[in-house]
Amino acid sequence: MAIFVLTVVGLMFAASAVNAEQVKDFRMCRSTNCVVYDLFIDPCPEALDNKVCELPQATNVSIAFKYKPKFGSNLPKTRLYAQIFMLDLPFILQMDTNACLYTSCPVVKDTEQNWLYNVFLPKNYPRTGYTFMFKFWDTEPNAHSDDAQCCFKFDVRIV
Ligand SMILES: *[C@@H]1O[C@H](CO)[C@@H](O)[C@H](O)[C@H]1NC(C)=O
């Protein structure tokens, strides 16, 4: 019995050390020009049951994924939107839109790259369901906006 309890406690520690779970339920936007895979959100134990992530207020949330863009960019910008009532609101207005803070620059066409957002979810963030829309795009003058953007969506609930 004691060994069983120790094992369970050990597994709990092991699990809490790596809280990020793979989120399979995401979808690309209509207007996008990239491939996205290996999306991990921390914390999101709900993903183990294929349920929507429940992000508690006043916690640090990380969103990590790999992507392969079909465009390159020296000056990429990014925004994470929280869609609610058909409106696209910036998830956190203060988040820096310089994409080079979250991925390595330049963004190279047809090359696998990593993305990592670490954001603090404020303690008064309205508790409800949202569709998060992630976007990044090239800002160079000759960029065609639809060809030079990467966009996908996933659902979350803030609790
Ligand atoms: C969130 O992360 C920041 C920076 O790493 C840290 O100082 C802070 O204590 C964290 N907050 C919580 C609630 O974990």
C-alpha cells in the first residue's frame, strides 16, 4: 500500500513538472498560408480528454507550436485575438506585436520553426468561452496580405 501511494505521488509530481498537453482540436483560418502542428498549451489537462482548455485567471499560460510558413519574413508581426460575439478582440492589448519575440527571425519559407507565447492571464479576465485566433503576417511593403499570413483558431474557456 505504501509503495502504491508513493508511486501515485511520484506520478503526480512527474505530471505537474510537464503540464503542457497537446491540443489536437484546432483549425486553420480560411485565409492562411502555413502548416501548423504540435500545438501544446500549459496548463490544459482537459486536452487529455479532448476537451476545451480551461485556463484559470491569474496564471501564466504558455502556447507553443511548430509551423512551416509558405512565405518568408524579416519583419513579421503577430496578434492573438479572443473572438467573442463575432468580434475579434486582441486577447491582451499590451502583448508585443513583434513576432521576433516569440519565434526566431527571419522567418524562413518552407522551414519548420517554433513559436512560443508566455502570457499572464489577468485575474479579472472575463470568465467565459472564447475562440482564440492566432495570426502572424509579413509587413514588408510588397507582401500580399493573404499570401503572407499564418492563422489558426482554437477554443478555450477562461475559468
Ligand atoms: C508568472 O510568471 C512570472 C514571470 O516568470 C512570475 O514572476 C510569476 O510569479 C508567475 N505567476 C504565477 C501566478 O505563476
